[in-house]
Amino acid sequence: MALGLLLSALLLLLPSFGTSVRAQDVQVECLQVYRGFSACVLQLGSSMAEAQGLPAVCGYWEEFHACALTTLQDCEEEATLIWETLKKESRNLHFPGNLFELCSPKGSGGPGPLLLLPWHLLGTALLLVWF
């Protein structure tokens, strides 16, 4: 139930990302970032349709991060905005099952293989996702 709430919240947040960035500030590489990021969120939802415990859910969460990192790698400034907004909004939801916390190194899900990804491509702001 909580996972469904998180996915609903993620989908509701996507339209608000576009309003926080002025069109003239968006680089050419960033024009498709919202479509790509939305596809990552939809894939996460499809994967979690039949969740099989926390390890499986955190695996789906890691797949989402890999998808999002690939989508956003050429768009560092906008990626920072998206991640920061998503992280902030997820903290405001106040319900058990927040994947930012459950699947973080501090949570029971462990760090997983995502820590091996080239984080420097997206800047230090993306590291905050794991805190």
C-alpha cells in the first residue's frame, strides 16, 4: 500500500518539475529529460506491481536510479533540480515505506551496486539521494 502511495506521489511530482525551471535555462540535451525520467518512474511502477519483499523492492529502486542516471547524465543542472525536488517532496509525504530511506545505506536495504556508478557525472547533489 505504501509503495503505491510513493509511486502516485512520484507521478504527481513530475509536472511540478517543469514549472521550477525556466525554458531559456534548459540546455538542448535536457529537452527530453522529463519524458525519459517519466519512463523511469513508470518502469519502477511496473516492476513493483507485484513486490516480493524489501530486497526485491530495493532492487527495483536501484534499477530506477540506473535508468534515471542514464536519462539525466547529460543534463546536470536540471538533474540536480529534479533530484532535490523529489527528495524534498518524499520527506514531506511522512509515510512508512519511503524508498529514499528504506533502500539507503542507513536503511535495511543496504547500499547495493549503485554506489559503483559514476556519480561524478551528475555532481555532488545526487549523492544526497543516499542520505
